[in-house]
Amino acid sequence: MTYVRIWLPVTILLAGIVLIVVRGGDETSIDGAAALWGAGLSVGLLNWLYRMGISGDRDRAEEDEARAYFDRHGHWPDELPPRQGS
């Protein structure tokens, strides 16, 4: 997964630089490099958006677990239990 999240966008961005260096910086190589940079940045952005999306799922799961705990015990997991007989 690290390859897809980090190394794939970096590899695409580096391919744009290599294209400019290999072709000597002509107009075509700059256009191609810009396209590769756009693709690399798009892959990176999509990975970031995906990670942000699944972090909400984790928060919802934690909330569901806390509510189940409340239903079983009568208090929230981060609260002290109520005193008995007071």
C-alpha cells in the first residue's frame, strides 16, 4: 500500500523531470512533463482524499462502540461509573 500511496505519485513526478532532462528541455518535453506532473499530483490527491474518507469510517466505528458500552454499563467509557447506593 505504501507504494501506491507514496511511491507511485513520486515516480510519476520524477518521470516528468527525467523526460525534460533526456529530451534537452524542448517544448514537447515540457508539455509532456506538465502532463506527467498533473497525473502524479492527481494520484497523490486521490490517495489523500481516500484516506480522509476512510478516517470518517473509523470515527463512526468508535462512536458505535462507545454507544454499545453505554447501553451495557449505563455510562460512557471515558466517564467514572455512577456511585451505587448514593
